[in-house]
Amino acid sequence: MSPKGNNAILSEVLAGLMRRYTERVPDVRKIVDLMIQEGLVGTIDEIDNDHVAFRTMGVPQLGIASLEKIFLHYGYEKKDNYSFETKKLNAFWYSPPEDRFPRIFISELRVEDLSPETQALIQSYTDEVKGDPVDLLDLDDASVVDAFLHKPLWRTPSWQHYSQLLDESEYAGWTIYNRYYLNHFTISVHNLSKGREKLEGFNDLLLQNGIKLNNSGGVIKTSPDEKLRQSSTVAETVEAEFAEEDGSTSTHTIAGSYVEFAERSVLDEFAHLAPEDVQRKHRRDGFAVGNADKIFESTFRSQVEIDS
């Protein structure tokens, strides 16, 4: 298939992700409405989506090696890898085929680094997936890919198992329930105006309107080169139904997804450019481990009021 054809399919897949994510995360609509009221954008389609992120389980038939096949097929280019030692995670980011598409950030839990009990618990779920599920998909059919990214990969966890995982790895708990639900999308604030093109001004707008921000490591997380600054909301809570081992169900409040904000500075070699001439390629690209490490905590109990 031609690149043009792939871009059309990619557009459909991303639209499906954003549609369901917006339905599940009320803060998205609230933030977009604020931006429209402030005259920062006319519609949600005018927002520059910096990146979207997925969480996965690092087991042989799943993880990054599986999920990335979807986006590599659509022309994304695999870039830098990152390691998060305390959280026991690996991650890669992927550069899009055109600047109008978001970057992709895929992380995976290093399951083998967890306790034997937790490994066995995770594998009792992931072993239900007998092979790489992406290999069975027609990646040229956007509806098939969209459905895959929103369907269960394994049985619904019990509340006991979810809680056990959460105690050792909050990432594991989130992923065992939420699977491939979009973890977050990211608004590029550097393309805005009216004093909102810096995170300080944009965050003030959010705080003034009752939106809670992740304060782990400070509300604004800054890369060592100071050219990538990020902040995020605290994850929305969802009423989640768990399947208990006695055949009953129970409902608990857990962390869902959140919204991130990024400010990417113009690189020094392009500082001479007029603002209207600055394109994505002229700004700081990629990610920063220190920033991402704290952004992950947008779904953690230290930030979100959830059942325990």
C-alpha cells in the first residue's frame, strides 16, 4: 500500500483512539472547551497532539515488540529507548510519517524483574494470549485495528489480583485492567498564544478552572537541557467492574487515563527563525527519562483518590 493509503488508515485509527479516550476522560472535553473559550483554538482538531502513549506487559507474545508493529506498518520510525529502573519499565518512542500525526510512546513492564509471585500472577492473565495478536490483524483495515486496541486481551481481573499487582507495581495494576486503552494524549502548548504558550500560563488556566495537576517532581517537569517541559492532569477515575473468582462481580473506583501538556523549545541552531517559520523539526524532539518517570505517576495512588 502507498504511504498515502497508510496515512488515511492511520488517521482512522487515531480518530478511533481519540473518540473513545475523549468519552472516557471528561477532562479532555473540559480542557478543549476552555481552550475554545480563551480563543486558543477554534475546535479540537486545531490542537497539535504532541504524542499519545500506551502501556504494555513485557512478556514474549505482547509488549513493545508486538504493539509497535501496528505503528511501524503505518510508517512510524523507531527512535530512542528509555529505561526506568525504579518502576522496572522500558520504553521507545516513534516518529510519525508526517508532522500532522502525533509521536507514539510505548512502554512495557519488565515482568521478569518483579517478584516470582507477581510474575506468576501476571502470566496467569497474559498466558491466555497464545501468540502475538498483532500478527493476526489486517493492519490495512482501520476498523479491525481500532477494535483490537479497545478489546480485552485477557479475562477481567479480580479485585484481589488487581490490588496485589498495585502493591508491587502501580503500572502493572493499571495495565492488567486497562490493557491498551490510550493512556494519554498530549497538547502542545508552545503553539498557543495569549500568554498560554508557556506551561506556567497554561497550567494557571487549568488550575483556575478546578483541574487537578500531577505534582510529583513538581507540577512542571523539565529535561536536563531545559528544552522539554511537561505537565499533566491527575488521571480521571473510572468505576471499574471486577470479576471475582466465585463468579460474582464487584465495582471499585480506579485510575483511568489523563491528559498531558508539552512545551518544546526551539533548538539553538534555529533561534534566528521568526515564530511563524518554526516547524516541529526546529524544536526539541524526543523525551526525557526524568520527566516521563514522574508523568507515569499521574495514575498512581499518591496522586489519584481511588479505592484501596
